[in-house]
Amino acid sequence: MTAEEMKLAIMWHFYYGLHYPLVATEFTIGNYRADILAIGKIVVEVEIKRHLWEITQDLKKKPKHRWYLHDTYIYPDSAVRPSKFYFALPSSPKDIKEKYQKIIPKPYGLIIVKDDDFRPHCCEVVKRGRYIKSCNDASTQAFKEIMSRRLTAENIGLRLKLREKAKK
């Protein structure tokens, strides 16, 4: 299963399965990019990984994890931080559930994506994420505004491409 297939499955899971009204991929927040961002009453970030060891590297290298877990790093755009964070892995050997408990920090969650034609039921939440910060309406609204601008720009770009294609 490719990372793109995993993104599709997780987007499907959040939009159709959990009824989040806004779901986007490659969403830029401040100085980093979220693989998937889902916005509803709360904001959920999902980071796609292909292997468990990638999670370990991510936790060591990315400053956002110091910010999410310990508030020891201040992002310039600190007003907009997701409410929950999940790592996502493709389905793998059965011992993955025991291994993740040692690697993934307490507030983070884990989603396992099964290769099952990208339906909502193909995502299994094996560890539920907890709040990494209190749910703040102003923060959620800021995410909604950023995502609305981005989705509008993408829509305009796609329509321009269709127009150019129609002219040819």
C-alpha cells in the first residue's frame, strides 16, 4: 500500500466515516506540513508512516513534537495547533499493537490502514488519541479559514486547468 493510497483511505475515514466536514492533505501550518488535517468540532492531524521506525525518527527530529508534547518549542503560528494527533501505518504483522505502545507517546493515537479498497471501515483506530491541547474555538476557526482559502485556491486552479484543456 502506497502513502497516497493510505491518504485516500484516511480521508475517506474522516469524511465519510466520522463526518468531518473539512479534510485535506499536505496542509501547511506555520513551518511544517501535515499529511492529513481533518477539521470538525476539533482539529485532528494525521501523519502517514510506512514503518514503525519512521515514527521513532519523526519523534526525535521534528520540533513540532516537542511543542505538542511538552510546550518546549514555540512555533511562530502557535495559535493554531491541532487538538489531536495520530500516526497512521499500513496493516502489518499482529505484533504491531504491542510495539506501538513502547514508541508512541501517550497523547498520540495510532490508525492502522488495511488494504481494503479505501472504504471507511478499512481504518482501525488501535490507539485513540487524547487532547494535546484544550479545544479552542478560535484555533479551530483559524484552521477553517486557512483551509477554506487553500481549497478555494485549489478549486480555481483546477478550473483554470480544465479551461485550458477545453481550449486545446
